Amino acid sequence: MTDELLGAIYSTAKRIAIAMRNSYGCDGTSTRQHNEPAGNQDVWHFHTHLFPRFDDDKLYENHENKEFVSASKRKPYADKLREALKVI
């Protein structure tokens, strides 16, 4: 991956993080990126996780409480984010 492409990905992540703060009212954001088998990557590709963060959300301590969220439950969040991205 070129430095220019990597820069474009993180520039986009920055834009989305700002939109998350503006639309979700979160206290901050976190990014994560995993590579190779030790990073739990099975298919070789690049992607970045971007999480809205709230005070005391225990994101990195709460892995046992994960669940699949349906598209219908995710849609209001996607709609809010989409609207916030229009103004950034």
C-alpha cells in the first residue's frame, strides 16, 4: 500500500470520526487496524475500525458482550452519520 493511499484512508477516517462526534454526541472516537494471523486477519486486505467512544464504555474490556445487530437497528445510526458527512 502506498503512503498516499494510506493517508487517504486515514483522512477519510478523520472525516468520519468528526461526523460521529457531531451526529452521535459521543465523547471521542477510537481507531483500530489489524494485520496478519496474529492480528486475527484471515483475508489479506486493509481496513480500519472506527468506534464512537463514550466515557467509561469499557470498549476493550467488553468483548464477551458482543452481538450481531440487525440492519434495521443500524439504519438510524447510518442515516445520522450520512447526514453529518454532508456538511463536513
